[in-house]
Amino acid sequence: MLGGQGSSKIQGSSTPHMKLGFDLDGTLADLQGALALEGRRLFPGVDPGLLPQSIAPGAATAAGDAPPGFSMSSLSSRQQRELWDAACERVNFWETLDEIEPGALARLSRVARERRWEIIFLTSRPETRGDTAQVQSHRWLTAHGYDLPSIFVVHGSRGKIAASLQLDVLVDDRPENCLDIAIDSTARAILVWRGGEETIPGSARQLGIGSVTSIGKCLDILETLDSESKDVSIVDRFKQLLGLKRPDRRQQARSPLAPTSPA
């Protein structure tokens, strides 16, 4: 069942809004670019394209845990620690990141206001010199067009967090976080996967985790999901839009976003 007790739009209650969670680094904020710049300075002999991307300090370093396009052999454990130490020594490091898709946050802010969505941003960012990670993240979101953001800096299972916040959908770029959501909550996960579709872990599809290639496509789906549909349930519509279920011919004809073949 999609949506737990107390959740809103997904569960079909009278509450007129969805509750959505968005990860920051690797989903909205370009941590890879910031670390690559720092890495060029520290390790000029390492290919910047192979530097760590969206990996929190202390995260597992097994090959299967690495994000797409990341080679663990490019940096030693010592080099990874040095890279993160250097980043965390920068004053207000989190405010130096670029937006991965310029304009996406401004669009999310506008659509959330129009549709009365409740949005919370989740991050496990470590503290750096300067202001707290939460304050830096708040200023970063505001500077990139999202008015009055709510931010939760937290370490732990994204699934348990989604359950405690009674989220309907959580958007993240890391498959392991999406698996947590599928296992530990009744929220739906959307995986933002900018690598090739053939590299998406099979376990994601098996647990009903849909993927998109951009935040723009994610917002297209969420807007369509939030539109009234008399022909199919909200759960089935979610699955259709993410390619997890074949749409019936009537619904397929009406929705240009619906996939034309089963996943």
C-alpha cells in the first residue's frame, strides 16, 4: 500500500497536498563538481572525472556502494579522507556548490506553492568551518530560487526518516537510500539516475523503485501524479508514470508521460 497512516494525497484522504522529500547532494546540488575542483588542487595527477561524487565521510567504500561513474581505485582511503578534510576546512563550503539543473529549484518552489505541496529537504552533510550545515543549506536553496526551505540534516536510514515524516514520495540519487525507503517505509522512492539505464541496480526495479534521468522529468511526473485521475488509482498511476506498470490503452492515450512499454 502506498502511503502510511496520516499521509496525504497518495492515500486518498481529504488532505489537498502531497508530502515530498528531496535529497540535496547529487540530486539537486553538484557536490561532484565542488569535490573535483578541490581534488585537482590536492591530487593534480588524478582524473577529475574519477573523483568522489556525493559520498559522505565514513560511507562504505565497497565497489558496489560507489555511485555511477565512480572508480574507487582512483583514490586511496587516505586521499579520500584528505579530500573531505580539505572540503570541510573551507568556510561555508556547502554554499559554493552549483545547482545540477539550473532553474530546477525555482520551478520546484513555484509548483509547490501552486499545488500546496509540503517539501522537506534531507541531507547528511558533515559540518564545515563557518555556519552550520543546515544554515548553509538554507542559504544555498534560497539563493537558487527556493523560498523558505525546510531542511533536515540527519544521518541514518532514509526509510525510517520517510516513515516518521509520513512522506508520500522521497527523491534521491542513491540506490541504497531508495532501497531503505522501499523497505522501511510506505513512501514511494524516485531514483534520480543520470547514468545509463542499463546500470540501474536490478534490486531497485524488483522493489518497485522507479527512476528518472533528471529533476525536470521528476517534476513532470509529480505534477501529473498530483492531477486528478478518475480512471486509475493513484498507486497505479505512480507505477505507470515511472514505467513500473503497463498503462491500459485508454489511460495511455490520455497521458503523454505514460510509458509505451512495460518495464
